[in-house]
Amino acid sequence: MAANILLVEDEPAIQELIAFNLTQAGHHVLRASTAEAALTLVKNALPDLILLDWMLPGASGIDIAKKLRADERTRAIPIIMLTARSDEQDKIVGLESGADDYITKPFSPRELLARIKAVLRRRAPQMTDDAVEVQGLRLDPITHRVTSLGQPIDLGPTEFRLLHFFMTHPERVHSRSQLLDQVWGDHVFVEERTVDVHIRRLRSALEATRHDDLIQTVRGTGYRFSTQQ
């Protein structure tokens, strides 16, 4: 599945090469050459993943990673550190700063794409193409189909994204604002009650197969997708 990836790299040739390969793989790429530009882009809209060069003008990638991890709004964004530093101690510093993975230059496009897929699978499974199934309810991101024991379930695009997020994050309670950020995007300004409307639509679509009970209302907090039935 296409991810919105922020590439923070100050070397024009390397930036162009990485962006080209990411685009060829179907991802959407935002580019920044400085820490200031990167933080401005993140402020406007949260990316699904950040490729972050260690050595940048103004502030290092380590500084950016620490700042992102210290902010509740950005602390969950997956980060892969890009660097020419290969010493074990440097890797430890990179990972301790909050990076999810560390890749040493030079690297092949195939290795980078594999690392991106692995990190997204761990940190943002709703961004992968992996099918997910819970109690006979199956969602396939590639074909954009939802079935129950082989029978199709018709969902609108928002309900599909909402169900995908729920199924890849089971047993966790999500507030309405968190669902808006994760499903609609934090740069989209809609009222929190919009979530309730789409939850009702999703439950209605799942009612015939009795999967509507998987989506639980947590009073005073939000919603949870529970597999404990």
C-alpha cells in the first residue's frame, strides 16, 4: 500500500535517487533538505514514515528524532535513520534517539524498500498490503475487498480505512481525535462526531454477519476493536 514518506536528505543526488525508487515502488514522497524544512512539513501533515539523514545542516537527524519522540503528536511516526556511520556505538546512539531502524550508506534500493516494509509492518500495519483476518472477517488491502466467510461486505472508502485500522490495532482503545488523525489524517479538519457517524455506518455494514459487536464503545474514551468474543 502506498505510504506518505518524508525523505530528509541534504545531498541532492542521493535525495533524487531515493525519491525516484520510492516513487517507483508506489509511495508518495515529501522532501526536505534541512531540519527546519522537515519539521515544518511534519507540522502541516503527519507522514506515515520518515527517512532521516543523520548529518544535516542546522540540526542533526538525531536532534530531529529526539524532538519528534518528545512530542505526543509525532512520537508514533516510524523513523529510519540514514547514515554513513557504521560503528556499533553510532547505531546505538541512532536507535536510542528514537529511530526504529538504521541503514548504512551505501545501500541498495531493494534493501531500503525491504526495511521500510518491515518497519511499517511493525509500527503502522495499516499501511502494508498484508491481508488481515479476525473471526472470519477478512480485509484485503490489495483488492480492497472485505468478506465474511467468503461473502462480500460492501463498505465505503472511509469505512474501509476505519476497519483496516481497527483490525490492525486490536484491543486498543482509540479516542475520536486519534481515529481522526490515523484514518482521516491530522491535516483534515472535521468534527469528532464525524467518527461516530462512520462507526455507525461500519457497524451497520457488519451487522448481517454479526461482526458489528467487534467494535466496542468505551464510555468516555472512544472505541476499541475487540477479538475477545
